[in-house]
Amino acid sequence: MKRTSLFIAFCLLLVWQAQAQMKPRLPKRADGTRLQVEQIILNPIKPGIPTKANPFAPAFVPKAQTLTATTSQLQNSVVTRDPATGLQVSIIGAIDYQPLPGEGRSEALAHCYGYLESIKSQLKLSAPAQEFAATSATTDELGITHVRMQQIAQGIPVYGSEIALHLKDGRVYMMNGRYQPSPQLNSYQPSLAQQQALDLALADVAKYTKVKSLSEAELELLDGPQTQVQPVVYPQHRKPLLAWAITLRPNLTSRWTYIVDAHTGDILQHFDNVCKVHGTHAASDHARAVPPPDGPATANANDLFGISRTINTYQKGSLFYLIDASRSMFNAPASVFPDEPVGVIWTINAQNTSPENNNFGAAHITSSNNTWTNPIAVSAHYNAGRAFEYFKQTFNRNSINGQGGNIISLINVADASGQPMDNAFWNGAAMFYGNGNIAFSSPLAKSLDVAGHEMSHGVIQNTANLEYYAESGAINESFADVFGAMIDRDDWLIGENVVNSNIYTSGALRNMSDPHNGGNSLNDDGWQPAHFTEKYTGTADNAGVHINSGITNRAYYLFAEQVSKNTAEQVYYRALSNYLTRSSQFIDLRIAVIQAATDLHGANSTVVNAAISAFNTVGIGSGQGGDYQDDLNENPGNEYVLYTDAFQEQLYLVTPQGQTVAYPLSDIGPISKPSVTDDGTIIVYVDADLTLQAILIDWQSGEVDQITVSDEQIWRNVAISKDGNKIAAVTTDNDNFIYVYDFIIEEWGEFELYNPTYTEGVETGDVVFADVLEWDHSGEYLAYDAFSEINTTTGTIEYWDIGFIRVWDNDVADFGDGYIEKLFSGLPENTSVADPTFSKNSPYIIAFDFFDEYDDTYFVLAANYETGDVGEIFENIDLGYPNYSVDDTKMIFDAYDNQDNSVIGITSLAADKITPVGNPSIFISDTNGAFWGVWFANGDRVLVSADEPVSDETLAVFPNPAVSTLHLSLEDTTDSEVSVKISDMLGRVLQQATLPIGADNTASLQIGNLPAGQYVVSALINGAWRAARVVVH
């Protein structure tokens, strides 16, 4: 059965971090024995219906006043926010701005600063012209100008904060990237000297690798000095700190980044930037020397495949060198041969020494007669030439660095123990090839895609320069795989010619078309996640750079299969060179690829749609591929709005047009936001005496009854299911339990809340209590917000977030298993989300409050969890407790007028239900204030989608449990084929296919790529969806 009520993390976010408390914290958890709710018998709730209008009630008149929050200049732009921070990561669309000229400022730059100045309040910037410095400006073949800008504070770079602005016809039409709200530091003067910070970093890096002083010859193999130190403003969980950013080259195999607090000396971050094919090594630039040129030559020689290759060499005197000076990048006037050539492809012999050790020595590879018998050298030299020609012919890129720089390869590299290095790596300036030992059965120079992968890191380094950590690092790795696979484009495998198949049993290091690569989990060599839901969230491997690249690798494969490799590679290169920035995340990759495809092929083109489909399919910025946005029919009844006053003393009922229906509806005020059944016949809430109250309305007779459902004074919040058959409640114990009561079976279910992890069987018990509850349309899941706290050695981390818990199973008409998913897989420090509410007719749309304690900002946000889109509805000054209108064309929320009186605001919504249209206004203004609006109708409708599968005897699956192949037995069908989809228990479609039906009415489906777990198999039989459950081992 398709579960459309769970919101899985929008984007792909994120490393888990701490979050801030969003709502007033409740009293401390009660001590002693927990309340025994299971023993409480509730009074039955009888459906009732419209009260007659109170003729003595004052008339309600809506006031079309503008709310205090200003209308966003971006209301006509397509804005993508990081759901975890609320900050814009992409803005597309023309806005009204004036250029901001300045001394020495180009026209393009004047437009960029004018654009930023016009939206600085939305960006939370104070003075953009003083906070951003242009680092590059290029105009591409389409006439689009791309300006990259580094954020600065008092002249100091803000770490990881880079934006790009894009101009057509001289005006900015798009901005993307990552930045921080204007940082405010107490001091911009470091207490810790630069050398002290460097000493701390050097002492720490010695724990992970050897530290040695490099010789002059070794320094030639680096892309910069051995150490670099600069001050930065470091956004530590969005709280800016002055820090030293340090780049260390402890040896030729490593390039470490350290961030050291410039006041305390604390190491805030550290990681190795070097990509290794397998394990832990890296690469570099320049090489060794002798005198001037006699000229280029060519030779034929066998490589490691035994294939004769034509290679380019260089003669100097009586010797020939493996130096290729035949390419278009060669700079003859600047070259001194053989030791200082410029613009060449150069292969050198490391002579089985390790760049980690002091005895490292590299030498020219020479021949007296231009005959070459070393196949390792031939392969490395030939592959480097192939890589150069790929980037030159495909993208007109002049060498790896884009500026005609040397391409240097070192062969016969050993590890620190003197054994053949079981790896290959790019250290930022050169390729280092080991000859294989355990994981690799052949010298790594043999593999064209491995060579292409490693050299592509140089291209990435010289374009977007993606930080080699977490999601940005996984994108870095993925682009290297993409270009490696495009250089060696006969398949989608990486390293298939060099791996030891006893270790990588699939025969490849990675498989872009099937990232699981023959494995079942991270414990299997070569396995990678294929979907965002499988994303690794640990800290190993620079937070998963080689692991999570499988998700984006598969996105590229899906894209290229639809549009061709030739088209796909152009789109990706454009995305890399023009739209990605150093700190880009998975959602930024999606935005960049779609924008690059739009530039090249036009909006709504097949290429753009293919890109959207590819990212949807792997769960980046979206749910699953295809259209699973099934809507319900609108409630056909009359519409009403329920609300309470600012003092929460009474409940009132009005129509959306402003007519008073009941003023008050009840004199028993709520302490929790009321919950209403879908047909409007039952309203439940907790009153000031902490008892459960219900208002029963008979809309035909006009009778209204109020009953006490439970007189136990223990309740804090309650919600009723859409069909009125169940309630969910939390108690004044302030514990981590939600209690569910079913009025049909007259029993309680008890559900303990926890914070799930990505490791099977592992969960955290740091949930303190839940507050707001809302049922989904199916009556199986509860959306809730919860307060959590984590005790650390330095204090307590507190935050609110939103979860979804399966409390009922419709298939067996009994309580569910309590499975929990979170709205976000992580939130940054000081931010929280709360107060979830579902759209009335689209189970995949949800609205909620977002709060940043650090900035003291509130937003009402809405999201489509099938597409991953997030919209900013209203910037508030307090919690909004949003609620949709009956037809989902409007949203109401708590707000304040210009006199600081509590009112209920309203805004119209676009067709996507997550984007506001026009200006917000005051919807309900009451002399006693207005609070907690609930919009509902009193009609009857079916609360499941027409596409919802039905489970019966017409579909059987076997074996069950299954391992790799699942057979479907289809009864009573004469069809020759069947449409099948497999969903996880959250309704996310993981696999779909059209299968032939055999003579015995069976069909077979391969499921070897699915992780172990429970799934729902759905089949379209005779025009209706049928479903069955299966366990995969």
C-alpha cells in the first residue's frame, strides 16, 4: 500500500547537528511511576452536527489589512531554500533592482551588487557590497556571464561561503551558492598567533600520517607551498568564530585541511583532501629537471593490456624522455628540457619509493633509441594523453587546470612500508600510481577510468573546488567518476581492469548504474548507496565521500541513459564550471544540473525533464520518480473556521466569508489546539483542567453537545483521526510516549518515541516529550513534533523536530509497529521545526513552523515531499500553527497586527500549495485576539486515493521471505504483462517494471538490489492495484 503521509528528508541534507529549542519548554519530566493510561476507559464519542447562528453575537468582519511582515521582493522568483537553515541556495527569476556602481567596478559587478543590495533583507545581509568580493567573471558561449563571489567579513573570508550570480542581457537572473547571514564577531583580532595554530595542526596531523620536510625536488610535485595559513570566519553550526584555516602537506601523499579556533586553539575541523582510489593516498603537480629541447618524437609500445599504443616522447640530446610536448597546450618558449617543460604530459618513475618517506626519489623515464619496454610507463603516459584530449575535445578545456598546466604521472609508487602501493591518487598536482597489492591485482596505471577519475579531481579543484567532505565531497567524487566513465565510456564500471575480484566480487571498484555493486550493505566491498534513503551519515571516509557518491553516480547514469552520454557530459561540465560552489550539497547539484540543462536546451525540454527525473529517482530533492502525487477529492460540505481567543478562554466558529456561526461555540477553553474530524462532526481538545473534551455537532439538526471524554486530569494534547475512530494523546508526565485509543476495539496502544538512526537496530532515546499531534488521511500515521535533549560533557543540546510514527495498520485493523521517520535527517544548531499540519487534499503536502533561535527568526514553511520543493509562506515573529483551507488554495496562521494584537493571517497559495501568491492579510481580528485557527468542512468523502492498492487473494508472492528473485502469482487475469512496483513501508517506490506473465500466470521480479527489510509489492491486475507484503533477506 502506498503511504503518502510520511515526509522523508527533502534534500539531502546533511550531517546531523544540534538544534535549538523552538517552543516554550514544558515543565520537567514527572518523576515516579509513569501514568497508566491503558487503564483509563474513555467515554464514547457520538457524531453530532451545524449549530444555529447566535443572534446576539457581534458580527464578524474580516479586515483586509496588511500584516507586519513585508512582502518579499522574491515572490515572483523560484526560490530554493536549504530546509535545514531556511537560507536561499538558489534564486531564479528577474527582480527589480538598480545597478550599484563603484570605483573600478565593472558593469557586470555593479549589477551583481545592485541585485544583492535589493534583496539583502531576505538574504539576512547587512551590506552586500562590503561583504562579497568577486573572485572570477566569465562569459560563456551562450553569452551568459557568471560571476563568482567570496563572502568576507571585515576583509576576512567566510569559510565555505561562495555564491555565483548569472547575467543574461546584462542583468542578473539567477543566484546560487552557500553563504551565511552577516557574521558579527566580538573581535576580528586573533588571540592565537598564526605559527601557534600551525604548530597545533602539525602536531595533530602527525597522529594520522607521517610529517616530513620536503626537498626542493619534492616541492616541485606540489600545487603550492607545504603549509598555508589564513584567517577565516568559520560558521561553527552557524555561530561564526574567528579561526585559522590551514592547508598542510605533511608529505606528498596528503593534503590536510585544519580549522583552528583563533582564540582558544581548539581544532574545529580537520580532514584529508586527497582522493585515493582505495584507502588513504593523494597526488600533485610539477617535476624534475635538466637542459633545452631537441624536439618531439613518437613511438609505438605495448601497454599493460599488451596493446601497441602510439605515444609521444621528447628527444633531448642522446636520450628520449616520456615527455609529450605535442599537445596544443605546449609552451615552447617557457620550457627548459628535460627538467622544466611547460604545457606537457610527463611520466616519471618513483622507483618503488614512497612519497611519505624521506628516501623518496623520482627519476626521468628514458630510452636511448625511443624503444619503450615498460608497459606500466606506457599505460600511464597513454592514459594521461587520453584524459587531456577528452577535456580538450569535449569541453575545449586547456589541460587539467584549464591553463595549459603540466599533466604529471608517477609510476611504481610504494607505500610507507616499502610494499607496492595498493592505490592511486591525485595530490592536487600529479598522478601517483601504485602497482597493486591486495585490493588491486594489476598496476593501477592500467585502468583508463581510474586515471581519468584521479585527473578529473584536478578539473574539479580548478572549477567549483568542491570541499572534500560530506555531501560536497561526495559530489566531488561523483564528478570524478562521471568524467572517468566518460573518458573510458564503454561501460559504467570503475576500475574493472585492475581490481582483485576475490575482494570486489562484482569485478569492479564501483558501478555507476548499480551502486550496490553486487553487495548488500556497507560491509560488502564496493557497495554504495543507490538512493538518498540509504545515505551514510557517519564520520568515516570524510563523512562518506566515496560512499555517498553512489547516489549521485546513479543520477548521472539515469540522466545519460535518457539523453545520451554526449548530451549529459556537456550539461554536467557546465553545472560544475558555472553553478556549483565549494560547499554545494546534493540539492545544489540538482539545481545546477537542471539550470545547465535549461541553458543548453531550454526550459521544459526533454533534457531538463530527464535531469529532474534522474534526481527524483535517487531521492535528491524529491520523492520517487514518476507521478505519485495522488490527490483526494475536496470535501463537498459547508466551510467553517474554528479559533480561540488570545486568553484561550472560549472557542468560536465563523464562516470564511466573515459570518458568525457560534460566538462562542464553547465556554470551555482549550490549552491545546483543537483537532477536528474530516466531516466536522467532532472537535477534541484538552481544557484548562487537563481533561479531554469533545464537541459533537449534528449539522443537520443544529444540535451541539459537549462531553468530557476523560475526566482524568492528566492530558496535555490530543488529536482525532480524520474518520473519528481513534484519538492520539500525550500526558502531563511530559514523557516520550504517545497513547492511541481506538473507539471500535476500545483499547489503548502505547508508543515510545525515539530518534531513529541509519544503522539497523540502532536508535537513540533522547526524546523528552511530544506536543502537537495530527493524523494523516489514512489513519495509520501520526505527525508529531517533539522536544529532545542530549546531555554532553559541556552542556545540554536541546531542539524541536518533527517525526512521523506508524500507530495503526489498516490491513490488520490493529495497532501499528511504531516505526518512526523524521521530517529532516538533520538540522543545524539553533534551528527547529514544529507544528506540522497536512494539506486537506494532498497527502504529500505538509506545512510547519521553522525557527532559528540564533537569528530569532520564524517562518511558516510548506513542502511537497514527492518533489522535494520547499516554499516560504510567511516570515513571522512567533509560531504560526499553520492550517490549510478546505480547497488548499489558502493558508491561515497565527500572526500579529501593527498594534501587536494576535490575529489569524491568511495568504493565497499557488497551484503547488507551497508558494504564496499576493500579499498576506488579516483574516480574523477579534477584540479578544484570535489564535489557533482550524479551517474545515462538514461534508463526507473517501479518504484514500483512487490509486491506493487493494489487498486481496488475486495476488500472491513467493518465496516469502525472498532473497534475489520474487515470483508473483496472478489469479484471474488474461493479460500478457503486468505493471509492478515495490514500495518500502513508507510508501516510497523503490522499483517499478512491466513484466511478462507466463503461461502459469506468474511473473518474476529481480530484487537483489533491495536492502533487507519489509516491502509492499503492488501489481495492476485487471485495472486495479493489488498488494501483498514481502520480507527481503
